[in-house]
Amino acid sequence: MTKFNLSDWALKHRSFVWFLLIVSMIAGTISYLNLGREEDPDFTIKTMIIGAALPGATIDETLKQVTTRIETKLEELDELDFTRSVTMPGQAVVYVELDPTIRGPAVPEVWKRVREMMGDIRPDFPQEFAGFQFNDNFGDVFGNIYAFTSDGFTPRELRDRVEAIRRQVAALDAAGKTELLGVQDEQIFLEFSVARLAALGLNQAQVIATLAQQNAIAPSGVIQAGPERILVRVGGQFDTAEAIEAVNLRVGQRFFNLGDVATVTRGYRDPPSSLFRYNGQPAIGLQIGMRQGDNILDFGAELEALMTRIAADLPIGIEMAKIADQPHVVEEAVGHFVTALAEAVAIVLVVSFISLGLRAGLVVTLTIPLCLAITFVILDLYGITLQRISLGALIIALGLLVDDAMIAIETMISRLEIGESLTDAASYAWTSIAFPMLTGTLVTVAGFIPIGLNSSAAGEFTFSLFVVIAVSLVVSWIVAVLFAPLLGVTFLRADMGHHAKGPGRLRRGFHRLLRGAMRWKWLTIAVTLAIFATSVWGMRFVEQQFFPTSDRTEVLVDITGRQNASIARTRADMDRLEASLSGNDDVLFWTSYVGSGAPRFVLSMDVPTAGPHMGQIVIQTPDLAARDRVKAELNRLAAEEFAGTDIYVKNLEIGPPVGKPVQYRVTAPDADAARDAARGLASVLATEPRLRDIALDWNEPARMVRLVVDQDQARRLGVTNGDIAQALSALFSGAGVTQLRDDIFLIDVVARGAATDRQSLASIRNLQLNLTEGPNVPLSALVTLEYGSEQPLILQRNGLPTVTVKAAIATLDQPATLVTALAARVAEYQATLPAEVRVEVGGSVESSADSQAPIAAVVPVMLLIMAVLVMAQMQGFRVALVVFAAAPLGLIGVVAVLVPFGVPLGFVAILGILALIGILIRNSVILVHEIQELLHKGRTQWQAVFEASDSRARPILLTAAAASLALIPISRQVFWGPMAFAMMGGIVAGTLITLVFVPALYCAVFRVRPPKA
């Protein structure tokens, strides 16, 4: 292994190595400019939505005939984690959640199998079943959204204009999915007068059939006229509402105009399924996605140029506003991180110049851009973009990648001081320290393995952290042994005298401490273990966290009313809430979504199930202070003026979305038992003053009218249950007649009752049934009415009714802290419930546990790899034991920093703590290897331990200073702050203790005795 000397080879081929250095810098610059930019890294949303419909079914029929069949079949899916479903009368929505360990690239194949499974059970459904709808693009992100409002234009005219704009946007090369938002479908309403139909002897069903037949598209033949073909067409199809109203109907020998028996109007779907508004005005949105793999900044510039031209051509009365601008957000986010990276570089440079001097510091300084350049080339090749995680990883790696260069230059200087030539000193690093450095570097990389092999959603989110650090650290070793010697020979003086003639005050103090620790080795070990045990005990005072909330300036407001609320009621509540935003200086603009949630304009958004009882408002504020003021005002308003409506004001999330942070799921065999138990649990949570906005995700039943049909009387009159249901549906909801074909759009023609009839229960009694033979019969002659209630929706998880009790936090406490505080009370309440009723913790605590479980599964692999590397280097069990003993000491510094500063321990911070293991083992490898080398040179054990600890203290302390101080710029970041604090404390404390504890432990393990006086 020592026969070939890479450093010596580099010095003998200087021109070629300089050529490689220059090429690397140029290629790195090009790659940096070519790297994609994102706000956050992509991660696979492992959720598929299956929609199914059984029109006319009750909620119990839908649950048993549709939802249960789907959920039962999905149990056969090996990759399934759990199912959750929302069942409403006649409609079921089933969410298929895959196991977190399923890798992202394998997910599309799983969705294909889910479709095949649903096809297999299609014949098992009732004949009225209307089929499936699949959505496996649940994670589609629309990073650019525009809102269009109009004054003096109809919704149809505005839609036509926005559709034309959409086609222009879709023609851009980098454009992905483009969709319109908030479009109100046009409909033509035929509101029949039952009295007029009866007076004229007309049957409503016959009228509808006549209209449908006239408007049908049917082939009418082709005439083969000798040398050419002539197409035959039958006219008369409807093209306007007036054409429908002008239809003449024949009854016997008399003709009547349709307008005599029905009012024909052209309008929009009533009631609407969802509404979109901008600053309180009805609007149509254009949501734009980007094709995967393109540069969002380049696409943003291209899109901005197009939309600027389009805005200039818009007619007066149509206004366009950008409400989601991901390119701008990404540009700002990347800019902030690049600034932080520059600050970290400056900090490392200052450490290098102060500690090593001008010339040696210059050599170390030159290795930094070289390492980064080569790293950028590799990241570009593997498609890693610049985003929150990869840029943060570069800053973390920056403090680590100078370690090898510092040690190599420090070793070179030490050889120069004893009189060696520049060439011999530069080559010495390879023979003496290159392979311990390589082992230490690989051990440090191994500390990040739990990120690289963690297959959870959180692990996928942070995966680029492992790639960036692994690549940059391996590159730093190559630079240290290949390029650093050449730089050292070029810039260092042959007569360089780096150290002072004698040890300074600090070094003399360290000598006294080191000799004392070695002499009183068992006391040193005992004190260190006691401090470590205290830090383990102190971990109970560190609050747990999943991911912090985002530092973006949007405020999201979730509005959830009673499940039987109409969209008109939801709109009225949102109108009142939006009124408080108008004129508020802290609000730039807002968009509201009635009956649905906002589109996913960032990947980490939690998109709720649409329904008339819910809505969402997205408020854009100018800065974080304004965001917090708006949140406080909305929370006050919700508490004082919106009793009975669940209003949750929140920030955007980072990482996998959770929603309300404190959640408990109550599962029971039947819905009533689940609801009763959930209400009791809610009262338990209400005893905790640190919680607020406690709500159940479903609870209150809806009023219901049941028609009990006199079947004998109905048969005598030739009336069936289907006739009655069809008549009622036509009266209240409307029955489809035909479709009017208008350009590329289809406009439904709907027959329904008059407005006064549709809004009154009395219409049921007054409804006249049209008989084929004989006079009309009032419905009241055939039915009696019974009043009751039923659930408007039922939520299930894994096939069982499940009610989730959700709560927001009124203080600065973390969710895990409150769940721990409630544990005894919840367990006591659980003991009062039947055995089949289960209470499980959900929310961020469950998500955090789900994300940490894969980490725990990978930690043994990490430790095994570290053990193999250390044993390969040390070649001894006792030496390896000494090296490994330093690994957990970083926890002392972690607790010492997190507890007094009140910093929570989040998912990313846990990854940082695991990485500390590799960093500290690396320092131990460097130190113990030097001891072994000195022993081979004939030093006594005491001399070897002392001299090695003395000589390696400086480079170890320098690298620790660089690694910890480089984290300062990201310690201010919301996302990276906890990890930065944890690693800074762990590196500083762990390094200082290692320099004293490892020599003492070595003396104890190898029974090193102090020399006689």
C-alpha cells in the first residue's frame, strides 16, 4: 500500500495535475450554472385516490356495496400500509397509502396493479354502479398560478379567454400539466311547471325524451355518387337556449311551444361544487406545472415573458394577478443559501488563515473551491438539484471537507520544520496519514448512511444530504492527497517555521491537563462517564419535533363546518372571514377556495378531501412579522365569532404534511361507537390548557326524510319506487335531458323544479306524479313521511370507522411534549372503553415515529460499516475499542446546547447527531493511529500517547473549529437551526473530551504507566 505514492506521483507530473485542476474548476463552474434550482427536494407522494359512485344509494348502501369491497380487495396489496376512506351517500373516496419503505421508482408499477385489482372486482358491484375514477398524480405541484378576474364579462367569456391563454402556456417547451381552476360549468335549466303540464295533458318524461331525440348525434349515411362520396347530415340539433325554448311539442292533434310549459334559462351549475375567488372576487385560475427535470428559474423567466405579453393584450375589464410564483421563491431561497454558503466559506478561510498562517491558509483556501467544483460536476451528472437540503448539506460538508487538507498541510509543515525538503514533506502525507485520513473520511460518510438508506418519505426528502456530503468528503480526500501537495510545494516556503520556539500558554495548559488525565486515567474515565450519563438523563428535557413549519410568508386557513352544511353556508362563513382581510396592511392579497382545498403549489401541502362543508384561504403577507400578526388576528376572530365552525390557521409545512399537530385516532367496529368514544376523548384533551381548536374530523349527523311507499297502492297505479325517486331527483337536483354542443364545450340541459319548489320540504307532498294512463296523482297519496337522521359521511381506516380528534397548540410547546403530558390521562380514558375500541396517537408524533423507525433499522448497518473500516485500519480489538469509545461523547455537547437554548430535537437534528458518531470516530482514528506510529518508531507507551495527543491536538481542534463555525450561517435557518446547534455542540464538546478521554482510555486499556520521576 506504501509502494505507490499518489502525492509523489502528482509532484512528478505537475503539468498534468495542474491541467486536471484547471479543468475541474471550469467544469465545476459550468455544472453549477447548469444545476436545477428548487425550493425543496422532490419526494414521492405514495398516495393514490380511488373514486367510486353508486348514484342514489344511501350512505349505508354505499359503505357496504362500494367502500367495503374496495378496501377488502386492497388488503391483498403487499405494498399497502393502510387505507383511509371517505364515504358519502352515493359516493366513496378511498385513499391508498403505500408502505413508507417502498422506493419512489417502484410506485407507478404499484398503481398499475391497483387499477388491475379494481378491474377484477368490477363485476361484483351492483348493476347501478357508475364505475371508478383513479388519481395517482396526487403529488402534482403547480408552482405558478395566475388568477383572472373580470368586470363586464360573463364567466363564460372569461373562461374562453383563460383557456386561450392556457393553450399558449402549454406550448412552452418546459411546461408540464396546465389546468383551469374555479371554472363554473354552464348549464341550461328547464324549470317545468307541473300545473301547466297537467293542464295540457303532457307527460314530463315524454317531453324530455322528445328533446333528447331531436338533439341526438346519429349516422345518416353516405351517398356513393359515382366518382365521389356525398355525406348526408340531419340538422335540427340545439345550439342555443333559445333553440330549445322554440321547440314545438305535439299532443294529439295540437302543438304547443316548450316555452308554454317550462322556463328555459342559461346559467351555471347550481349549486356549484366549488368556487375560486381572488381578494373576494369570483375568479378563474390558471395553474401551471413544470416538466420534470427542467430548470424552474429558466422556465419561470420564459413564462414571465409570455404572461407579460399576454397581460398587455388583455381587454379592459379583465385583470391578471400572479398568486403563486415558485420560481421567485426558489430564486430567493437559493440566494439565501448561497449567501449562507459564502459566509461559511469566509468563516473557514478565517479559521485557516489564523490557525495556519498566510501561506498555509492560502493552500487550504484553494482546496475549498476545488472540492466544491468537483462536487458540482458529480451532482450535475446524477441530477441532484440545488435546493434547501443539498445547499444545507454543502454548508455542513464545508466544515468537514477542509479537514483532510488541513491535516495534510499541517503534516507537511511539521516535516518542513525538521528540515525536510518541500518535495519530501509533500510526499510524507501519503505514507503517514493518507490512509488513516481515508478511513476517517469513510467513517464520517458512514455516519450519514441512515439518511442514504432511509426509505421513508422524510428520508427521501433528505436523501440529497447524504449524496452531497458523501461525494464532497470523498472528493476532499482526493484533493488532499493529489492536489494539496502540489499547492503546498508551490506556495509554502522551504524554510517555513510555523510553530513558536516553545509551547504557548494554551498549549502548556493542555500539556498539564493531558498529563493529569493520563496519570489519573480511571478518574478521567469515571468523570467522563458521569458527564455522559448526565447528558443521557438530560435528554428528557429536550423537546421532540418532526419538521419545523416553513419560513414562507403565506398563511393558510382551513375552514370546516358541520358535515351537513351547504356550500352556501360555507361561502357565507368565508365571506365573513375574508371581510376582516380587506384593508389590512399586513395582507398583500388572498385567494379563497370554497368546497375544495387550494391546489398543491408546494409539494409539502396537505390537500384535504373536497366537500361543500369545507374551504381554504391562502393569504400572502409581506414578511414573517406580518404573517404572525395576521395569524394572531385570525385566531382571535375565529374564537370570538365562529362558534361551531372549525377554523385552523397555520403556516406551510416543511417535509411530509401533517395538519393539526396533535391527533388521536379512535377506531371501533361501528360508527356510533367510534363517534361516542371520540367525543369522550375530546373532553379529555380539553383538560389540557395548552391545546386549542379541538375538533373531530366527522361527528354530527344530518337530517333526513324517508318516504314510506304504500306498495299496494303504487302497484295499482303502475308506479314504482324508481319512478318516485326519479321524479324527486328531477324536482330537487335536476335530471339530465341532453347536451348542447358549444365549440369544444358540452353544456348539460337539466330539467328541474322551480326555485320555490326545490327549497321546500312541502314540495314532496305537493309533487304530482305523471302517469302513463289516467290523471296525475299527488305523491302524498302514495307515501308517508318519516323524519330522522343519518351520517352525511363516514371515515374509515383499514376498513373500520375511525374518528380523528385533532387539536392545535396554543403555546410554544412541541406536539411530542403535549402527547407525553396527556399519555396518562388518555390511557386512563382508554381503560374505560370496550376492548374493541382503540385509541392511537396520530399527527406529527406518529409521522415522526414512522420516519425514525427506518433510521433505527439502518443504524446497525452504519455501525457495522464503521466497525469494518476501523478494524481494517487499526488491526486490533483493543485499539478499535478505544476508537469506538469516543463515538457517543458528542451527546454531551448536544444536550448542553439544546436544553439551555430550548432548541427542539427534530428529524434532521437526529440525523446530525448520528453523523457526529462518524466525526468523532474519525478524530479518534487520527489520534490512535499516530500513537501506533510513534510506538513503531521506538517511543515508550507514555511518550507515544503524550506526543501523539500533543501533535494531533492542533489539527483536530482546527478541523473541529472549522466544522462547527461553518454551521453558524445555517443556525439561523428554521429548518437547519436544530441540526446546526446539535452538531456545533456535539463537535466542540466531543472533540475537547476526546482529546482527554481517548488518551486516558488508551492508557487504561493498554495499562500504560507514567514514567518514574
